[in-house]
Amino acid sequence: MLVDAGHSRQIRTEITATDHCGLMRFTFPENATASVVVEATRPHIEGFVRVDPAAREIAGYNPDRMDAHLTNVSLPNFKGYFVVRFNRSLATHGVYLREAAEPGGTTATGPNVGAYASFDTAAGRVVEAKVGTSFISIEQARANLEAEIPAWDFEGVRTQLARIWNGKLGMLSIEGATDEQRRIFYTGLYHALLYPKLISEHGRYYSAFDDQVHEGVSYTAYSLWDTFRAENSLLTLLAPERIDDMVRSLLQDYREGGWMPKWPNPSYTNIMIATHADALVAEAINKGFHGFDYQLAYAAVYKDAMTPPEGDTTRDWHDRQPGVPYEARPGLTYYKQLGYIPVDKTAESASETLEDAYDDYAVAQVARAVGRKADYRFFVNRAHNYRNIYNSARGFMQAKHADGSWARPEEGWTEGDQWVYTYSVLHDIPGLMALMGGPGKFNARLDEHFQGGHNQHDNEPSHHYAYLYDFSGQPWKTQLRVREIADRYYKNRPDGVAGNEDCGQMSAWYIFTALGFYPLDPVSGEYMIGSPLFRKATLDVPNGRRFVVSAPASSAANLYIQSARLNGRPLDVPIVTYAQIEAGGLLEFDMGPQPSKWASLWRESPLPSFPQ
């Protein structure tokens, strides 16, 4: 990229990276003063910086962290450490504190602190800088630098990074895409593979849950309210080698801090609702991942489901409320007593009730995996709590007060409304359909949802809506709606993703939809079939196998499935499973321009109920 250097001059800046380090190359204009400023902290943030001219280094730390603004977690040991090493001697250098520079200075501690180095352009216009980072220490940042970028070889590091990314992006190949679609697809795939972040450093990690350094592998930046829907499911296909470590990481957080987090940044934050780490754990178990302690996993999800947060009945738990304890499931006290969370006691109660019910279903799957049959039945029964806020007189989900009376329709929602959340019962669409009066009324309200402009695809709670027709005998409407959404909300331009990417979830929706299926209920390991965008897509799966989706006639006009085959046998249900994909094989679609009755007779069984 080009950086404005004033007077119509520009600095050419190139950047490449490794796991914990970066390598930058600056090409300065002729006859320019070549200077690099290292901003360690900003105003009101106490930091440290040190210049070592002999080593050509600037090192320091910054203790600022996002969660400090949102919860009451104290982490006196937390710092983001860095070492910047230049490939050339420093002609001049200095430090600054607040807005006062100290030419020739070598150390500074305080707010708004940093350092600078200047270079003699007569000896060359190119300056390179290695940047090592760490959450453990300056020494570890330096060790990371030595391990990951031992030589001054910009092209070598860039080639290595390209090889790594091309290896991952190359796990999916597509045929029949336009140039526009190809760019959207692979940009989305890149986005979806960025999170969660590896925070461990060559076998050690700093834990923001007990403020200590531990041995092992750790990940952070799970945006779980978003990513449990499809992003995590995509990773089980594209990065299965990382799933065990990702789950173990959440369990380490539980062991070190007392809870699994909902949005670690880097410690507990009360961002968004519910405890969807439960869903991530349950999905991994249902898909056959075994590299973590199932008993510890059950202890973690059980606590989420059964232990109210500190001060549960004395706080209203507004989203991102600063300075309060970790909330886990706010209003859980009432949820256990009433079967729903009352809006006059807890904020965003209707959304929380619905998503807690899904997480109860997830907890039930973990209970079954560890042989807790009574607990399994208990949590399956509690997963029906979504029924308690359905207003049959209005045909919508609706918040309630503690006395059982209905609240105003606009109350109790998280980034949405009654349209966004009425179908938010991912684990029991057949039960919801019966509650709404059967397929006819289910489809009529869903038609009204789309035709009335209520679908908000720029936010995650709406991501499964287009796939709901698969359950209600009208899969051709799913095929139409997913094509409309993919075309409308995904573009090849800087603002090409509607809304916030949300750590890959927006793009994960597109990747799955382009392939022709989507994990409406990710815990189940089942993918609902939509309408494949391309004539052919090939997914590399473990042990050298491939799963191929073939739709030779697919086009903008031929969006409707006429018939389907899986490994040569007729497929009459709108589902493909994780196990079928991982085994490798061929999923074939015959496409046409008119709706057909393919898979319209299929019906899913409702979530069971057990005697109390």
C-alpha cells in the first residue's frame, strides 16, 4: 500500500506475517527523511517503550484491553508486548511521553508513549522492520521473532505465507463461477478462516482468566453469538485439525476462570447473550472429535446451564453493561423458576429465553455423551422453554413479565424484533411449526416475513430463515430465497459484506450457501440443502478424500432442484450430514428454471419430551 508522506510524496509499505510476527518493508521517497514511529500507547493508557540503538530495536508494552471496559476482571499481569527490530542502523532516535519528544532518549513510561527511529536514505531508500509480539513478555516476543523470522528475507516470508493460505483456500475448488462470484467466494473463505485467533506462543500461553502463563495451546476471539451458527461448523470441515485444541482452549478458560467465555477479548466480556460455547462443545462431540476431556466439558456446560451469575436478581444485565461480573446466562434464576426470563427483571429477556433453550439442547447432547441419562432428559425437556413465550393469539414470540402477562411486542429483543426471533428455534423447527398451527400457517408467516422486508440478513439471527422452508414442504422457496440473499448481500467491493463480518459468520453463510447446504442446527451435524451456486464444487476432506457437489446445469435461471443423488442413489430429503461429507463422495443435483416437488414430502421429527 502507499502511505501519504506529504508534498505529493508517498511511502510504499509492504507487509507480510507469520503466526506471531510481522515483517514490514518501507520504500521512502528520494531525498526524504526516513522515519518510523512506534506508538506504544495512546492518551490515558500507561505503557512503556525502550530504544536499544546497538540492537536496532524498539521494545515495549501496552496493558490496554477491551474487556477491562466491560467487566470487573482484574488482570495486573496482562500486557501486549512487542519488539521492533530494524535491518539498518538508527541514524537518530528518541522517545516521547504524552506529546513531548525527547530526542536521543531511550526509555519512557506513562500515558501516550512511543518511540521513533530515523535512517540515512543516502545509504538506501528501503527500510525493513521485523515486529515480534507476545502476551507473555518482551523476551518471548523476541524469541517468537527469532523462531519465526530468523533471517531478513521478505520474499521468503511472503512466499511461505502465500503457500499456507493457498493450501487452505485450495481445499475448496469451484467451477462455473463468474469472476465476480469467484472473488466473493474466496474473499469470504479467507474471512472465515481468520478466527478464532491462536494466542499461544510455541507451547505456552498467557491466560486472561487467571492472569498466569501456562503450558499448552490456546485460542481466543470466539465471537460465539455469531459464529456458533455456521462459522464454527465450517471450521469442522476446513480445519478439523484445530477443533480439539479450540475446544480444549474453552475448557482451559473454564478451569482457569470458572466459566467458558462467550466472547473472550481477551478475558470475559458480557457481549451478546446466551452461552453458545455449549453449542460449540456439543457440535464437536456429535461430530466425533475426541481430543478433549468429555467429563470436563460436561462440567463446564452444566455450570452454564445451572449456575446463575453473581447478583442475577439484582441487575438487569443490559448488553455490554460496564463494571459488572461475568453474566453467563443472565436471568437464569427466573428461567429455572418460570420457564422463561421476564422482561421486567432482565434485559433482552425474550431473545435470551430462546437462545438459552437452544443451549439447553446442546447441554443435553453433552450429557448423553457422558452417560448422564437423567440429565439428558432434563435438559431436552427444558429445551422446550421456547414454547413459554409464544403468543398464539398473535402468532409471534413475545416477552413476558414475571406475573405471566405479555409485554409490549417491541420489548425484550437483542438486535432484532419479533420478526427476527419468532423462528429462532433451531433445535425444534417441527415443534415450532406445530405450535404455529401447522405447515400452512408456518409458511404463510414466513412468506410475510420475506415479502414484508423483515429479513435482516446483515445480522446473524436471520441467517437460517431462508432454509426453514425445507422443513415445511416447500423447499423450492428455500432455493429461491438463498439465491436472492446471496446475490443481494454479497458483492465484490470494499463494503461487499452487509453489516459486520462478525469473525467470519457472514462469509461462512455465503460459503455454505454457495456449496448448496447450510448448518441450520449446527449441533445436529446435519446440513439443510439450498441451491448450489456453481456447476461444481470440490471439498478436500481428511485422508485424501473429496466431497464433490455437482450441478452441471446450475445458473442464475436454473436455480431450482429437480432431483438429487448422493453417491449414485436418489436423495429425497433436503439434508446431507457431516459424516457423509467427511466420508467423501458425490452429491449431484439436476437443476431447472421452475420449482419442483423435490424433497417436499420430507418431515423432521419434533424434539422429544420426557415424563417429569
